[in-house]
Amino acid sequence: NQNGQTGTRLIGYVPDLINLLQSRMNFIPDIIVAPLNQTYSGLVRDVANGVYDIVVADLTITSARREIAGFSNAIFD
């Protein structure tokens, strides 16, 4: 920006979905981009342990992961 500050602007389907849900449900999202070394299984554990409320990812649902956390229907087939 004009003050020399930089930031990340998320664009695409998921940010648009979050914006829609925010406007309909009146919540303030705190979007955290997972570290590059985070594994999918680690994301599932982090949801189960309350680190994240939800995770949006291209994650394969396995029976072991279903035992740890709940899953919604897929956004894309």
C-alpha cells in the first residue's frame, strides 16, 4: 500500500464462500493459512484438539480421520 505495508489477499471460491457465510451468519473470520510443513493428518488432529474450528482443504476422508473429526460434504466432486 502507500505506507509500504504488504499483505496477502485471498481470492477464489473458498474466500468467496467465507464472505457469504460471514454476511449471512454475522461472524468475524480469523483465516490462518497453514504452514507449508503441516500434514493433512496434522490438520485433522488440530481440528480435534481445538487449534482450528474448521479446515478447508483438498483432504481425503479416511476411516481413521473420521474417528478423530467430523467432515462435511465435499465442495467439489
